[in-house]
Amino acid sequence: MPVSWGVAEQLSGPAVLAWRVERQGLAQRVPAAQWPAVLRRICGLHAQVHSSAELTLWARAGGLASGLLEGPLWTDRTLVKTWAMRGTLHLLDAAELGIFVGAQGALPARYDRASWRKAFGMSTAEAEAVLDAIREALEGNPLTRDELADAVAQRLGDARLGEAVRGSFGTLPKLAALRGDLCFAPPRGRYVRFTRPDRWLGDWAAASPRDALAEVIRRYLAVYGPATREMFARWFGMSSAAQAGRAIKALCDEVAAVSVDGHDGWMLAADVVAAASAEPSGNVSLLPAFDLYVVAAPRDAGPVLDAHHKQRVYRAQGWLSPVLLVDGRIEGVWRHELKRDRLTVQLEPFGDIGRAVREGAEAEAQRLAEFFGAQLELSFGPLRASDA
């Protein structure tokens, strides 16, 4: 994006990657008890695949064991599962739900777009009526998707609008979540259930949209910067890069224009010196599918990922592969399979990784086996076509 004031600070790609690795908690893992702070720092966990959410924490905290999220999510209620950035499932710190819901309020309603109304066959008034009915239906006990759809249809006297809740890949429940009117409750067997945040968490309130969006930008830049307006818009789920740019610039002196090997962007002014002086440390990490580092990484920047391998990482239908990360660069992909007490890990580097990186990857795989309480079977070589 064009730099609009001052002279851009010149930063090197390797220094920025080393800084990101440190800020992401990948350079030095925190003790197990500090994983909630890690979750808050990286703006929650991508939870489309629950096991990947656990492994995102495993990559950043030592001494963890499988199943660590169940108690905080369903018993302690210190975590909340909901749709958030990009309209994807996240686990968020329950005390911070108001920030992320408030920031969504700064965006135009999706159902105000003609393309949305055409795709889902609903008018703006009908969409608003469904969302209001969802909120009313969740006044009582948690409901499965089918139960919620039936309740909406009954309230509105229109079976078609009930079906809109039941199908369409959860579009209407998702929009209700982005308004702060829906979150997940403990499942009933294999059926997911929904409730309302005020019913599940007690008193809470969405922050003002302007203040909340500013805070989300600060948090994003603090761990994922430097970034262009387009990068933030993609990460948050904004349809307008121009709106993202205005929101970033509204932070005024809190942000600084920087140039990373000739690519302009923004970062928090307080972080420029640290990013300029960071040095690679030989860090090797195995990151799971949908890891937040990969979600937010610049997808067209050579310092992060060779363009030749982009489709191996950012795959069809929005699937993000597990990756081998070396000093912030994506240098391979991997897969794992757990059967009883045996963990099979297969790792495919994109090139010659050398002895030190290979040993680092082996140590990571062994640590993963300890996480699952399993015996490790590790191999290096091409992944099968279904995993590639």
C-alpha cells in the first residue's frame, strides 16, 4: 500500500521473520500454565478442526497434553467457541469476546450486499428477521441446528426461513455469532448445539465498533505485522482494503510505515526497533493445519514461501497444510496419524534442509509423540497424493 507520511523504515526479510517467530511464541515456548496468554496474544485459535487448535498451542507451549481445551471450553467457560475473523470458527478468551464482536460491528452487514441476497434468496428484511428470531429462540436451553431451524420457522411462520438456518453451511447462525447473539454450547453426542453468550457466559457486552476494531488492529500488528491493508483485510474478513487502510491510519502515531525488502506496509511504531534488530536463531517448528502463523503469513512474499510451493500449503477449499517452519520460512509439509499408542509422522521438505534442521524436525516429532503419549514412527519423503 502507498506510504502516506514520513519515510518508511527499511527492514530486512530475515529480521522480520525472526521477529514474527518470537512474537508468535515459536522461538521460546512458554510453560504449560501460560498457554492462555499465548491464545490471547495470537488472537484466539482457529477451530475449524479442533485437533489443530490444540496443536497450535502445543507448538508454542511446553508440557501440554492432548485434551487440554475441553475443561476451559465446556466446564470452566473461560474459552468460548464462535465464528469470528473471516467468518471462521475460533476459540477465544471468553473475557475478550466483546472486543472481537465489537470489531465486527464496524463492518457493513453481509446481507446488505446484493450478491449475498442473490446467493441465499433472501431480502435484507428477511435476513434481519431470521437473526432476530435466532436470538429469541436461544433465550432458553441450548439448541441443535435442527432445533434452532424449527424454532425460527415457527416464530416467523415460514418454513423456508427455517431451512435457511438449517442449511447454507451455517451462514445464518454464523451471522448471528458475528452480532454476538450466538456461540457454541457443549455438543449432544455428535450434534453441535448453540446458545447465547449472555446465557453461557453471563454479563458481557460488545465494545464500541470503532474502539474494538482499533484494538484488534493493534493486536494483529503486534504479532503478524508488518502488514499491508490488504493483508489485514484478508485476515479479519473485510471486503474493502480501503476501509482496512483507513482503520490502520486512524491509529496515527501508534503505527509506522515500513519497507521490508522493498515491500511497504505498517507495523506498531513501538515494535520497529525490535523488528529491525531481530536475528534468525535456527528455530525449527512443526505447525499444524490452519496454524495462525500460516493463516496470516504474506502469501505472495518469497521470504516466507517459495511461490513454486504455494499450492502445497494454501490448498483448495481453504485447506491450510501442516508445515515445517525454519526461522519463519515454510520449508516443507507434513502429516501425522495416531493409532492407539503409535504416532506416525511423515515429513516432506521442499528441498535439502541440512542436518541441523532435520534434527530439529526429529525433536519436534518426538515432542508431538509425547503430547499424545504415543511411540513415534518418523519418516522423511513425499506425502501421498491425498495429503499433498
